[in-house]
Amino acid sequence: MAAEGTAEHAPTAGEYIVHHLHHAQTGHQTGVVDFSVVNLDSVFFAITLGILTCGLLWMAARKATSGVPGRFQAAIELLVEMVDSQAKDIVHNAQSRKFVAPLALTVFIWVFMLNAMDLLPVDLLPWMWQSATGNHEAYLRVVPTADLSITMALSGTVLLLCLYYNLKIKGIGGFAHELVTAPFGTSKNPLFAVLLGIVNLAMQLVEFVAKTISHGMRLFGNMYAGELIFLLIALLGGAFTLSASGLVLSLLHIVAGTVWAIFHILIITLQAFVFMMLTLVYIGQAHDSH
């Protein structure tokens, strides 16, 4: 009877996935976009890993020596050289690079660590949270970059930096002039000049919005898909039974999980690098005049 009761209350595959894709929130979300609701789990892990990232970089700087570096220092130095080289190639203003290069390094390591949360067993932290709260229905998602609100917040911050450098480098007048004269130029004819100005401004606004949305959506889409695949692989392990088919599914669970985890290391690194590079490219474009 106990076994029947357990099986009766066991979640289906769909319920299992839906539960794992639900956030610990401040309230019930009523729409796709609802700014009154905060995903507490995403905010917690993003801030915690951000502090840890800054701590690691501070530790590396504090323990840096001029002699033979240790493995940790050597790894950080390689990252610093790589990011600094990319920043020099993209952002030609030496004064801006003093801020942009460290920013890009922090973004790369931070996004990498946010992505790396996907390598943890999908049920580990949710189970720990449910055990700690005593609520076996409690929600917890541990991959902040699989949350669109986090990735869009990151890309939105990059947009603000782009607007800041546009104003700083070109001035209010220069930036305003560029908004209404690029990319199609202007005309000596007053009527055509106004029409071209309207079209140019519309194109500029579309470009800013498109770059911001694609910047955040690219990271979100890849990490959300990776998280979903890990959940599907986890379902194979949940199908374990003392039967031939159950043993085959369990073996497949181990093999598929291992292969996907190894491949996913490349994905999380590549996505962090792409996000960092686009950050540098967009900020570099803010320094260029059209």
C-alpha cells in the first residue's frame, strides 16, 4: 500500500520539469512581463557569485608575485592578457580602456560562474532548499543565466554604458547629430533633411533595442536549452527499476549526463566569451563616429 501511495504522488515527467523551471518568487507572475515579481533565487545566486568573482580577482591581485606564478595566478594572468588584448583591438580610447578592460574581465568570469551552476546535479540544491525549509513543494532555480530577467538586466546595463560613452566621447550635440544623420546621412533640402532625420533616428533606436535584446536573448536561450537537456537526462535516472529496460535507462542516464556535462563546459565558456566580446564591441562602437 505504501508503494502504491508513493507511486500515486510521484510527479509525472512534465510536472517534474515544470517544477524545476519555476522560480522562487516574491509573488505570482500574471504575465510574461511582470515587473512587480522578483525571482529571488536568480537574484541571490547572481549576487553571491558576483561577490565571489570580485573576491577571486581581489585575491589574485593581492597574492600576485613577480616571480614564478602559481597555477591560480597564471590562470588569472592569462585571462587578463586575453581580455586586455581584445579590449585594445576594439576600444581604441586608452582612457576608456582603464575601466572597460577590467569590466570585460569581470563580465567574463561572472557570466562563466553563473553558467557553471548548470553543471551541478539538477536536484541537489532544490532538495537541500526543500529540506531546509521543510516545504517539499518549494521552488528553486540555480542557473541565473537561464532566467531572462537576469540576462536582459546584464544586456540593459551594457546599453546604459553605451549611451554613457556616446555622450562622454561625442558630447550631447555630437550624439544628437549622429542620431539623426546616421546611417543614411542628410540632405541640403530641408524637407528631405527632416525625413532622413526621422528615418535615421528610427533606425538608430531599432539598432539599440535590437542589440540589447539579442545580447540578452542569446545567452538566455543557450543556457535555458542546456538546463532543459539536463532535466531530460535526469528523468532517465528517475526511470531506474530492477529490470532490463530500467537498467538500460539508468546506464544511458550516466553516459548521456557525462557526455553532455563535458560538452556543456565548452558551451558555458563560449557563451561567457561571446557575451564579453559583444560587450566590448558595443562599447567600442559607442566610441566611433559615423
